[in-house]
Amino acid sequence: MKNTILLITALAITLLFSSCSKEKEAGIFFEKFRDMDNEDSLLFAANNISKKYPETKYGYACKAYIFIHNDELDSANEYITKALMKDKDFGYCYNLRGDIFKKKEDFRIAIEDYQHCLKLKYDTYSTNIDIGGCYAGLKNYDSAIIYLNAAITEDPFNGDGYYYRGLLKVNFKNYEEAVDDLDKSLNYNNNNWNAHNFKGIALGYLKRYTEALKCFNTAISLKPDEVNIYVNRAHLKAYMKDKDAREDYDIAIRMDGFNEYIYESRAEMYLMEKKYSDALKDLNKAFELGSKKPFTYYKRAIANAYLFKKKEAMDDINKAIELDPAYADAYIWRGALRYAFNEKSKACDDLREAVRLGSKEAEEELKKYCK
């Protein structure tokens, strides 16, 4: 009996040391995996670690990484839970789970997981960028900037922080500063096609058309299979009254005829050209493809109004405001429609709301029509 107990104890100790050895060995390979930046290499390494060390926290984490890459988010979460049961302070898994919730656009829960990474002092630079991205998704510009600034302060010689802050500033219409940040980003990585793309967008809004065109051309040379760059270049050319805009839209449609963004953008060109029926056709196509943007309802309201479809125009502008109650331009346009319907009091209310939202154009309209 005594010999049996000793044998079982020895076996348990052997298994324990074997398990610890495997965990340690897996950890060495996992650190190498974390240092990789090529997606194919990451997937290859994750697959090897998950197969060779399946019962370790690192094996579970790598399996979760593969599932996230394949958009199997629920399966990924299961393996993250397994890894955290082995080590509740495994920062990488909180980062992965944050990525899952960010993909689901559940930004507040994602922020909680990323904040846990910060508490554990895990990859704080990238985590600050991730939290900034989540706050941008929540349209909380001030909080997003705080975290992106924190990343840049931590490592001012890494271009990623400037890149993501530049994207944020484009989305929040701070175009001059966006160009400055994207330039800084490109100083560190001039091959970032999307930095050139977004710099082109910012320059376009600043009416620096020649510079913007150069940016889009560079982006296309770096990423010739990215349809949205052709759409952005076409949009710019339309404002420049360049007939080649149609050619870029045609290229984009051949590349991806089911991309709603193409039809939304081309509709804007038709509106500028006063081809309202063509604009309406493209906007209807965008809705068929699943568009639900306030902007698309707003543009269709304009097309309908010029085609004397007053009820349809009012329905669309109301929908745009319902989807985005802070859409100042939509209030201006609804005000114009109401004025045309002899609803001056309601029209002036809309203009006042647009002024409250910061529209300078509405201020001028209000002085003109609502004395």
C-alpha cells in the first residue's frame, strides 16, 4: 500500500513538472508569436502553438486568435475563457476579448477589457489606441483623443499613434490637424496606403485638390485592389469637374458591384451635375444593397425634392434626422422644404436647431428668412 501511494505521488509530481515544462516551453514560442507582424506568419505560428500545446493557456489563446481571424467570435470567446481560468491575469486574452467586442461594435464592454489590459500594464501603447478607437465608435471625440494622445506620449517615435489620431481627426472634420498627423505617420511608414488615402480625403475637404489627387494616386499604386480608393479619387475628380471621374466609378463597380459606397458617391456627382433621376437611381441602389446611413437619406431627399416628389423628400429628411439627431445639414434642408410648404414657423425652428448644432450656414439662412 505504501509503495502504491509513493508511486502515485511520484507520477503526480512527474505530470506536474511535465505540465509546467510544457507551459514554460509554450510561453517561449508564444513570445516569438507576439513579436510577429505578418498576418500569414501569425496564423501559422498560432496554429502550431495551439496544436503542440493545446491544454496550455498559450494554446487556448492562439486558438482564440485563429477563431477571431475567421470571424468565429463565440468560439474564440470559449477559448479565451479557458485561458483565463488558467491565468486570470493573462493580459493578451483581455486584449483579444476586447477585440471581439469591438468587432461586434459593443464598444463599452470592449473598453472594460482594454482597461483591464492597462491595469495589468499589458501592451499599453496598442491598448490606448484600441480604447481611442472604441471611443471614436461611440462618437466621443474628446475621450478618443485622450487615449490616442497617451499612446503618442508613450512612444512618440511610433507612427501608428499619429495614423489613428489622423483618421479620427478626418472623421471629426478637423482636416488641417489630420493632414499634420498623417504626414507624421507617413514619415515612419510611407507604404501605409490608407494613410495616403485618408490624407487625400482631408486635403479634398480643404480644397487642395491637386495634392489630394497625388495622395490617391500613391494609395492606388500601393494597394491597386482596394476599391474605396478609386471611389474616393472619383469623388475628388467630380468636384474638380474632371470627366475621368466616371472612369474611376466604372472601375470600382467592376471590382465590387455590390458596394453601396460606390453608388452613394456617384449619386453625389449626379447631384452636382443636376442629373437628379440618375442620382435617385444610384441612391435607391445603395439602399437595395443595405445602406442605412443618414447621409444617404439626406441625399435622396435632395434628389426627390428637385424631382418635385415633396412627400418622398420629407419622409427621407425626417428619416435622416431620426437616425442622426445632430445632423445640422438635414435640419437646414428640412427647413427649406417646410418653407416651400408654407410652414414658416416650423422651418425657422429647424434653422434654429441647425444653428444650435453649430452650422454657420444656418445662421445666415435664419437672418434671411426668420426675421
